[in-house]
Amino acid sequence: MTRNHEQTVPGAHPGADHTHHEDHDHHEMAGLNGMALSATLHCLTGCAIGEIAGLMIGTAIGLSTGWTIALAVSLAFLFGYTLSTFPLVKAGLSVGAALAVVFAADTLSIAVMEVVDNLVMASIPGAMEAGLVNWVFWVSMMIALTAAFFAAYPVNRYLLSRGKGHALTHAYHGGTGEVTGGRRFIPSLSTATLVAVIVAFMVGGLVVSIADELGAEEPDQNGHALVARL
């Protein structure tokens, strides 16, 4: 009676291949998570710029809540697409070709962000009616954008795992060809830079709002509280 024995390579440790595959899977998982994080933050910055700009304009010209939301959503898509189009055009694609790639890559992510962001803003009492120099607006916006990030991250991760979403744009990033002509003037803004600018702007808005409220509550020389300006 014979027994089948597994052939082993001299000096090899049992389970070495299994460990190698596990390490490879872990590296792929970490890479996928990192790409999904970067893609989500990149979309979020464009959405944040559009949202804040839309709400500022809507508030300044006295639009209703519905029209203000419509303007904010439109600008969020505009800025989101624009930020993703810049590096593709700089890499050599025509504007039309770049937009076609961006529409396919970013639309679902931006749409998810906008739905969640505006639902959260609308659900927070006083958030949509608060003036720009009001801490309620800035805190609500921070909460809404955070919720939008966590909603869009799994969407981006799923799309990337299927070779879709931002995976469509990665082939054009970091081109080795020389950038010539007008493409030289297209800014190269990293995701970290964009996020830092948005965070600084929102924190600045919050600080100004708190300072304005504290200043409005300071008593005048007669001991009476000053009337809030907004």
C-alpha cells in the first residue's frame, strides 16, 4: 500500500506559498483602499467647493431654499468634473475626451455625495436658513460633508474593484510626455492640497462666525447687549 506525499522544495517552509499569497492580497487590499480614499476625497473637495459657493450665492441674492439647493448641486457637479478634468487635459487629452472619461468616472460618486449632503443639511434644524456668518451653517456643512464622504467611499471602492470609477482616469495620470503649450498653465493640485484648502476655509468660516456672534453679544457702554447684525 502506497501513500501520496506532497513534494516540497528543499529549504522551503510549509505554508510559504500561502503566506506569500496572503501578503499579496493584503497589499492589493491596501492599494485599493488607498485609491478609494483618494478618489473620494478628490470628489468631496469639488463637491464642497460647489456646495459652499452655491449656498453663498443663494443666500446673498435671496434665493429660496429649493433654488439654493439646486444651484449648490449644479455647482458641485461643475467643480467636481472640472477638478477631475484638469489633470487629464494636462496629460494630453482633448477637453471633450477628458470630459467623457470624467463623466463615466465621477458621476455616480458625486451624485451619492450630493444626495447625502443635501439630505443631512435639510434635516438639521436651521442649517439651510442660517446665514453664512453663523456657526450653525459651518458645523452643519462639516457634518453633511463627513456623511457624504462615508456614503461615497464604499461606492468608489466598489467601482475601483471592478475597474470602473476613478480607475478609468488613472491610466492618464502621471504621463511621461512633456507638457507643452497652454497645458503648462493648468495647475497640478494634489488631493491633499485641495482637502487642506477646503478644511482651512471651513474652519476659517466657523471661527469668523463664532467671533461675530461673541462680538454681537458683548455689552455696550450702557450695559445693554448689542443687537446681532444677522
